[in-house]
Amino acid sequence: MVMAVVTQSQTVSSIVQPNITQAKLTQTKPGTSQAVDANVVETELPKIDLTTSALHELKQRMEARVSKDKDDYEAYLLKGMASYQLGDTQLAFNEISQLSERAPQFHLAHLLRADILATRTNVMSDIGMLGLSADQEAINKQVNALRNEARMRIQANLNPISEDKVPLQLLNLSPTIDTALLVDKMNHRLYVFKRENSNSPARLVKDFYISTGQNTGNKVTEGDLKTPEGVYFITSWIPDGELPEKYGVGAFPTDYPNVLDRKLGKTGDGIWLHGTDRIYYSRPPLDSEGCVVLANPDLKKIQQLITPGKTPIVIADKIKWVSVTEWHKMRAEVLKSIERWRLDWESLNVQKYLSHYGEEFWSGRHNQRSWAQHKKRISKQKTFQKVTLSDLSLYYYPQLNEAEGHSGNMVLARFTQKYRSNNYNGEISKRIYLAKKSGTWKILYEGR
């Protein structure tokens, strides 16, 4: 049962997650009654000790969330679980019962309510063990999926992100970007950040439980049921009435595969941020075909914060949280490299300008060699060049491994470029990928 996720003693409570490999995380596909097996998860689940004082802190944080948002159903759920562990069984039962009425599709809340009732009569040792169904195996699989969802929700809220930590992935947001989305696949969490000002890290305003691809790891090929990792952008909004029911109240398509994905030979498309079939409140942690899936009420909460064509969604296996000092250091380092590139471009010293491009550089049909030839030829016709960059955003790229081609530090820069010379004037939106090689940032890609 879900309450078995949290065990209690007189002084210490623990979220017990056995040091075993999960056999097959199984869930029910939205829109069907057929239980399906997801891939084997090879990661051992850690044991997290939770003292009574920590339980009180968790409950207080959930109460604070509820006071700000009366529809924060996750906070109600965890508040009820904390109340139960602190010995207030009646309060927990009342709160979970009210939650079940307000969110009738929230299967996890119903399961928790049944757990509390079962502990009163001591009639069973676990959910699904009553022997009332001929299809006990299928029920156990579905209950296991709910247990995993409970674990993910609890883990994410036991230790809230420290106020002195910020995501390295959001190094700089231009004034035209109000909101950025970060996905932490390992912890099944989506974080919503708001831009503060030009010199400060973005501010965390909300986070939500999410479901990701049935198979773990970075997406490589079409149909591999994995959620990609990288920097993407919301391209459009598809409303409820134009979608099959499994997408819930709507969907935000992304631009996967991006230019780097295509360079690395990755295939597939249709990676969206979307809602859930209405017969469910949420889906198990590993349940989508590669999309990022929110509960419908959660998607509605952030719908107005997303601007298609502008809002970034950074998907990482795990978000890299750093101190504000480290954030400023990395940001300054990248900004300095871009500014040197701009100044060397203006200087008409073509060799200095070309020194900013790495050996693996590509742009359209160009590689580093043909790009150098192209730029040398153009430079002979120039008497002056003026380059201005504005609306600059910087995104520290999720870690790639050697097999994916470009391991190590990498940053995506997006900006508006105004170029003026003796024989040409123009303005374009541009992106460059920078990779750090031997302590120096080099341009890996340049294009629109």
C-alpha cells in the first residue's frame, strides 16, 4: 500500500525504497484498460531517513502551499500523508477524503484513503492483497505504478531546493523571455522560472510532478520511447478540441529535433508538453512515448506563462544546481567569450575572428575549412564592419556523453544580430553552440 512507502517508529520515520532493481515498472496506458510493461529501471532506489521534526517541516511547507493555492492537490496529498505519519489519523483521513472528492480522478489519493481505512481494521498487509479480484497480477502492477508516483512526489518535496541554489542551465534570459521551463527527468519534476532582471538568476515560482518516456536515457531514434535531453523551445499551442483525449486539456509542441540533434543523427518528432486523459489525474513516472506529461490542472496553471516561439524548455537527466557565485562565474566567462568573438569580427582581422571556431564547427553546408575560406573571401571586400548583439539568452546544455558526440561543457546562445558594413546591412535571429575545449570556448555551430 502507499502508506508502506512511509514507515513509522516512535522517533524516526523513513521513506523506505529497497535497494533492489525495480523489476518492471508497469502502468495502464491512458485511454485503455490494458496493463503494459515499461522498460526495466536499472537504478537502485535510495533510502531517505525522515525524522519527526522533518515530517513537521514537510507538513508546514505543504500547508504554506495550500494557503497560496487552494487547488494544489499534491500539497494536500503530502500534507495528509505527513499528518498520518505524525499520528493524526483522523485528520489525515478527513483531508485525503476531501481531496478524493475534489479530484475524483486522483487515483493515488483514493489509494491512500483506502490505506488509512485498512490500517484501522488491520485487514490487509498491502493494497491489492484482499483476494477480491481474479486478475491480482494486473492490479498489483497498477498499484506498483502508483507507489512509484508516490515515491517521486515525496522525494521531490522532502528537501526543497535551497534558496541559495540556482540552475546552471539558465545562464541568461533575454528581456523578451518572461518564463523558462526546466525538466528534471531523474526526479520527474518540471520547474517554472521567471526572469528577474539582466544580472540576476531567474526565480523559481512553481514546480510540478511529471511523467516522462517509458524508457530511460536520452532519445536517439524514433519509437525508442525516450524523452530527449537538450534545449528546446515551445513552438505552438494545440487546444483541447483539436486533440485526441489522451493529450488532456491541450499540448505545447517543441522543436525537437533541434539542429544539434539532427547533426548527431537523432530521429523522431512529436515531443510535446501536454496534459492527461481525463479519466486519470496523473500518469506513472515512466509512462509516455517520450513526451513530458503534466496533470491537466497543472498544465492549466502554467498555460498563460508560456509564449509559443519564445519559451524555452530545457530537458535534463538531472538539473545542475549551483551557487549564485558559480552561476555568475560561468555566465561571465561565456559572455566574455562571445564579446571577444564580436570584437574580433568587427576588427577585420580575419585570423583572430576565425580562431573562435572549433575543429568540429559546421553551419549549413560549411565545415570549419570551407567556413574559413568563405569568410576570408568576404573580408577582402570590407572596409568596416559593425556588429551588435541584443536579446541575448544563454542556456547551459544538458550533459552529453562521448557516444553522443560532444561531451563536456556546452552552451547555446540565442540573440538578435545587427550587422552593418560598407556593402551590406542586415538583421537576423541567430543561435550559436559553444563548446569548451582545453579551457577555451569555441563555436561549434552558427546559424538561424
